[in-house]
Amino acid sequence: MNLMIVEDEPRLRNALAYNMPWEEHEIDLVGVASNGVEALKLAERKKPDIMIIDVQMPEMDGLTLVRRLQERQEAKSFIKMIILSGHDNFAFAQDAMEHGVTRYLLKPAGEEEILEAVIEARQQLQEELEQWQSKAALEQKWKEHLPVLQNNFFQNWVNGKFAGWEVLKISRDLYMELKEDDQIGVAVIDLDPIDDNDTRFNPRDRPMLQFTLLCMARELMSHPACWVSSDANHQLLLVFILEAGQSPHEAMLFLNSVVAKLLSKTKAVLKVTASAGICSAAGSLEEMGLLYAQACRALQQRMVFGPDIAIPYREVLERSQHNHFAHQSLEKTLEIALESADEDKALGALAGWWEEGFKQFESADEVHEAVLYLSSLFIRIIQKQGWMVRNVVEDDFIYFQNVKLLNTQLQTRSWSTRVVSHITAFMQNQRRTTSNQVVKEILAILDQEMEQEITLHTVAERLYVNSSYLSRLFKQEMGTVFSAYVLERKMERAKAILQEGLKVYDAARMVGYRDVSYFTKVFRKYWGMNPGECKP
């Protein structure tokens, strides 16, 4: 569940944001705001599930903010709000409750009381989502949702079968408001594979789960600027019509945020996870095929980052499109293992290949013919990544040029094993390079802006990706969560500044803390001593 904090008092706002154990209770802090106007704008992008709101704030007070949020249709069902007030006034509390506020807490509320209120709001939201799932109308939606003509239109559109003028003409016939200068974004969502040991579902349940996901997406994203469909592979297809005048970066941040929220709802309602691939940038109507291909390629990267994640497409991850796959089970297993850089699995498939195939050959010509076929598989896998075969297999390239240099089955088997190791090692190195590039950008931001307040979400916005993807990538590369790493860097820097003879105020300011007392508290908790004790 996602949490947003709206509080104008800096010390309390920081305490709620950074001193509470939100992550231990599976609650993600997605944003903080100092007034109602800022919160209203931030909520539009971040789509929080739960909000902690102060009553007295400049520009727009908390109760006005509650009313404005409840004017939006989506907020009436899916946002839980907790009020923090310094007024022990029945009229205030009554007004708040009439507008759907979950709890009304009086300041100074303790951390345990606030945490309990948030957990209770999360449980209420969970129960409401489960009740929604169980509605008897779901069966009727099977017949009513996603008319066949619209679904076929989207499938043909993403496969490049229409010119721009055809898209406009057909969309008018299907009562879809598309204009020639519209900019679109595309996301593809698919249920993650269900573990074989999961006894709750069997293969026959997957179509119903997919249909439920489709219905839930249409319910949660009932907006004329977002079309929900399914592609030829039964994956959920989201096509966003971007607002006129919206910057490309803002559009992609909005798309990432909406998709991440849908994945969260899927996990809460269906009790299974899903992953998403998102195109790299907005495009024209005629670029639909390219945007869809990017989203599909990004979705494939869940093999690297794991399930339950929204993955934006990045050019460094581009793979050449392929049209055919091997039909033999061992060949398919080998191909998948090589593309996922799983050396053990690839070597196991290769051993099975030898045991089931090569042992039956009785002449060198038969073996060489089979090696030609195997080498063509290796070449196809390497080249569809956009790599040169020679660069990947190094000294073993000579055997690709002339398989008859392999004089024995033992030599041939040794060569094929080395090639598998070459490909998996090269694949892993390329992925590390890609990941390192993103992490280097993060570290550069931290080094250059140490005096600023740096959070995972602000960095994600700077890099135009969603925070869940960035969090998992950072932990994968650095071995620690982002917030812990930032705290370590800031505390190390603060200690060094103090040991150079600067004042506590200067140290706090230079590492991004505006509240000296709060900085002192954090410093003492981290180092076990007060800042003033760090003498040169």
C-alpha cells in the first residue's frame, strides 16, 4: 500500500516520513507535502492508497483537501484518509467523518497510535477490495466488457496493420476519441507464472484470473484517456492518450505511477502477482507498433529483476525482434537458459541434448551436421542481442567457421560447453554494465546534491522511471536499500565536516538537514554520540 504525508510543520513531517517503520508493515511512502495545494497535485501523480493529513495548513487546509479529493470519483473508494488535528472540536471531527475520513487523531498523537491508524486503514482498504472482487456482477462483466470489435482493433493496431488514417477512421466507427496529433503511451501487463507448489490454482484458473485482471483494470482506470484491452498473447494492453500540453517526462511518470498502482491492486485482490513492461517514451498513433514492441521487450526483463514489478524500456536493454522459436523441448530450454544467463540450467539442457541426440550418431559427418545445427542456435541467440559472435565466443570462433576442426565427440562437447559459458558470462556482464550505468547516475546525483533532501522517489522522477524498479535495481547492484545508503553517505560526510572544524549548523546544512535538532537526533542514533563531540 502507498502512503502520502501532508503536514506543514517540518519536524513532525520529517518524523512521520523517516522515523516510522513503514517498510516493516509493507507500506511504501510515495510522497510528502507541506500544504493542501501541493498535496492535491502530488496525489494526482502518485495515486496514494492512504493519506495522513494535517488540518491547519497554509494555502489549503486539511478539510478542504479532503473534500477536493473526494470530489474525484476514484478517491471515493480507494483512498483512506487520516486527520491529524490540534483542535478537540466535535464540529471539525464530524465534518471530517462525513467526508470519508477513516480516523481523526488529536495532536500530539504518538507514533504507535499513528502507525495503528495507518495499519487499520490498510486493512479496511484490503477488505473493500476483496468485497469488490466477490461481487456477483463479475460473471456478467464476462459478457459485457471489451467488445470484440474494439479488441480486434487494438490487436491489429499494435501489430502494425493500419496506417494512420485507418486508425482514425476505424476509431471513429468504434466510438473512440482519437485525433491525428494525439500522443500515446503503451504498457503491457501479464500475470506472473504461478508456482507449481501453489495449490490454490490450477492451469484452468488462469483465463479467469486474466479476465478478472482485465475487469479490475477497466474499473480502476475508467478514464477516457486510457484504453484497456488484451493482446494476442492474452496479456493486458494499456494504451494511454496523453494530455495536450503535458511534457513527455511528466507523461511517462504518470504512466509509471498508474501501472505500479494497478500491480499493487492485482496483488491485493487476486492474491497473485503481475509484472508490466512500459514503453520508453510517448509516440504518435503511427508509432503504436514500436511502442508496443518496447513494452513487450521490457516485460521480458522480469527474468532478470524478478516478478511483481513494472519495468520501463531502456535502449541499452534492446533486443532484436525474433519470429521463430525452437519446437524441441531441450532446444527451447537451452535458449531460455542462455537468454536469462542461467549457466547451470543451460549446461543441463546441453547435457540432455548430448544424451538424447548426439549419442545415436555413427559417423563424423552426422556429428558435424548436428553441430552445424547447434552452432546456428548459438549464433541466433548471440546475434539477436545485437552482439558480434567473435566478441562473445573469443578463441572458439574458429570452430564456427569450420566445424570439421572438431575431430572427436569429446572435443565437440567441450567446445559446446565453453560456448555456453561464454554466452552466459557475456550476458551477465552486459546486464551489469546496463545496471551500473543507472546506478552511476544515482550516485552522481547524490554526490552533486548532498545538501538537498534526497529520496528514492525524487531520484526516480529525475531518471523518469518508477520507484519500485529503481529500488530493486539499486539493491541488486549495491547490496543495500537506497534509504540506508543515502543515510550512510550523509552521516559519513557530516562526520568528516565536523572533524574539519565546522559548526554543527554548517554540517547539517551541507548534508541536507534544515532542522538542526532533527539532524542531531539522527547523527546521535547513527554514530552513538552528539555532533558536538566530533572534534578535529
